[in-house]
Amino acid sequence: MKIIMTLWQGLCHLPTSWHLPIGKFFGRLLLIFAKNRKKIAQANISLCFPNLSSNDQKKLLKKNFTFLGRSIIDTGLAWFWTERKIKKLIDYEIFGLDLLDVKNSSNGNLIIFKHSQHLELDARLLAINAEIYGVSRSHNSVLMDKIQNKGRLSNIKDTADKNNPRRFIKWLKDGKNVLYAIDQDYGWNHSVKLKFFNQETATITTIKKIIDITESNLVFINSYYEKNKIILKLELINPLGLNDEELAQKINDLIEEKILLHPAEYLWVHRRFKSTLGKNFYK
């Protein structure tokens, strides 16, 4: 494992002109050898894009795995590069950054996002430009968990385990900006059946409770590539008049809307519908 980590760091420190070809190469390898992930992505794409022809679904799958391969490099840049190197060599632009200016408000910001393939780099770029805290979960590998935490804390102020809500709730009450992901299947604990790509899926409904308890703003961050430039866009979500499920559905709809703009960049290798359709759906 340590040898793999060393090689990974070495690849990320190669000239930037090499990164895209390396990412594409990894994508092709994953498409051939990561058979389980390929099955998951195929099932998700077929389910969520029924109007696409079989050929177009295959094209989307191939593009998706190109971004999956590229994510190996993007994640490495986020974790291994210095802030100075990122500012110098990565082309990006952030819109709506003023929403996170904690100096002008006593309210915290709960920042929710979709799982793009480059989310680690997105978070690093955001944290370079604003004071950011994060909510995450531990990795199954002790070594990988150590590398992940070290990389994330390069610019993110601190992280809290998703199973320790008291910690990040306190941050929000103190007026901090907290990144929080909700677009995965976390089982039925705190989840209900809501629509996502016209399919029922387990969706957590705790967002309304969190922002009510903390009196924080609800912010959505969208990210995508524009050629080789990363774009981050922040926007406020208005929760007024919505109950737990209505707000969760509104967020699902917003995430779906943003995915449709850049479908190949989404994390389709996640078993998003396992709780509603069963694990056999992905076999």
C-alpha cells in the first residue's frame, strides 16, 4: 500500500500536461478491470437515462470512467500539492464566494454538494478561498484514512465524523462554513423514499432540522469542468415554508438539475438505489 501511495504522489508531481492523458489511461484500465464498478455505473445510467439509446449510454459510461480515472489525479492534487502550487498551476473560478463571508454574518452556512468525481479538488479550492469545515467518514484502510485526513486538512480547518453531529452543529452555531454531502444511499436511518431521476431512493431528511437548530443558511455548491478549468458556483437555497421531506425533495431536484448539465462528471459508481431496488439490482 505504501508503494502505491508513493507512486501516486509521484504521478501527481509530473508536469501538468501529463495529468489528463494519465487520467484517461486510468479510466480505460478501470473500464476493463473494475468490473463491479462498471456494472454499478451501467445500472445507474440505464435507470436514470432511459431515453438515451444503448449506444449513447455506452458513450456516457465511457466518459464517466474517463473522469473516474482523472479523479485519481485530481484527488492527488488536492491532497499532495501545496497551496502555492495549486494557485499557480490549477485554472479555476469561484462564483458566489461572498455568500461564505462569515465576517458579515453571525449565521453559519451549511454547504451541500453533489458527488462529482473531482469533489476532493473542489473542496480544496473552496477551502483555499474561504474558512471551511467538513463532515466526512473514516476510510476502511487505516493508512488511507491517515492520508485522506492529512490531505483534507491542508486547507480545511477541521473535519467531523458524520456520526458525530454535535461537533459540526456547534460549528454552524458558531457561524462557520460546513461542507456536507447528502446525495448517497445511507440506508433507512433518517431517510425516506423520495424521487431522484424519477426513481424512489433513500434520501436523508435531516437538513431541515440542522438548519433550524443552528439558524444557518443553506448553500448549494455546483462544480464542473469547462475544458480544463474548474468552475465552482455557490447559490442559496430557500427552505422557508418547506417541511423536512419537501426540502429534501427540493435538494434532490436541484442536484439532478446540475447533474444533467454535466452527467459524465457524476459519481455513477455509487449504489444510489440499493435501499429501494435491492443490492441484486447491481449484480
